Amino acid sequence: MTQVKICGIKNQEGIEIVNRHRPDYIGFVFAESRRRVTHEQAYELRRKLAEGIKTVGVFVNDKVDSILKLALSGIIDVIQLHGDEDEHTIELLKQKTVCPIIKAVRVEKPEQILAAQMLPCDMLLLDAFHQGSYGGIGRQFDHSLIPPLQKPFFLAGGLDEENVGQCILKYKPYGVDISSGAETNGNKDEAKIRKILKAVSLAR
């Protein structure tokens, strides 16, 4: 069954919404972003999160020690590397933590995705490319660029309640990652999240 990740949870209101609607994953963004949270904020939000919802820490070229601090303290269950992290960085993290690792790819061509699949990560996340940005731009990319893959992948970029079901049926991702498509005026929108989860449920 397709997993749902609601990314960019940043406040108590967002936690209350996801607790009511129960996506499979939520994302805490620790990279530079309007959705960024500090370690301390993530700790407090995690404490209030309903049991059974997994937390993903989103990082862009962060220090390994900083990532491990969050993973080993139990604040995050999954590590998402959204920058230029290489095989060496992933190996270091895997030596020190049992957290699954997602490597994000800003898709421009199929060869990028195939190269990322060779990394020692557990999953991929396929997102739109935009010059000067590491993600979170709310745009779709050309999904026809996705080659047949052996590794499970999250599909990201411009997904919302209108298109997520069709994308699941056509590309059969392990999961979908939704951030701006679950927001209104920069805040998580309960009605949109409810519709997204319903659309995913119908497409599963």
C-alpha cells in the first residue's frame, strides 16, 4: 500500500492535524527553509506526535554528527538526504544508526536516478529540479523520466489532492511526499490533507 508523507510539519497545529488523520510519515525540515525547525522544536513536536506515525528528518549537506544526534535521540526515525551527499556520507550514517536512509534526486534525466539507485541508501525520493534550490518548490517534474527501479521510491514535487491518485496508479511509488500541496498560506491545511489521504486510499 502506498505510504503518505506529509512534509514540513513545523508547529503544534500541524501535529494536531496529522494526529487526527494519520499519514504514515511526517517530515521535519532541518535545512534552510520557511518550514525549518530547530532540534529543540522537533523534540517538542515529536513528543506530541501520535504513536505509529514515523518521523523523517530532512537534511541538506548537513554534518554527520548533527544528523546522528537527532537519529540516536529518537527524534527522527528516518534520514532524508536532500543535498549533494555521497556514498561516503551514507556509509558513515549507516555505520552509526539503524535509521533507514532516503536519498533525494532532483530529476533532470533518468541516468541521475539510476546512479542514485547504486548508492547504499534504502530508498529514493524523486523531486523536481530547480536551479539554485534543493527542493520544496511545489512543482512536478516530467515523470516519464523515471526508469524501472529496484529500490522503493517516494514521488515528490507538486503533488496535491487533484493529481496524487493518478500518479500512484501510473507510477506505483512506494510512497508520496507532499508539502506545499497540503498547505494554504504556508500552513498545513486540514481539509487538503484529508482529501489527499482519501485520494491515496482510493488509488492504493
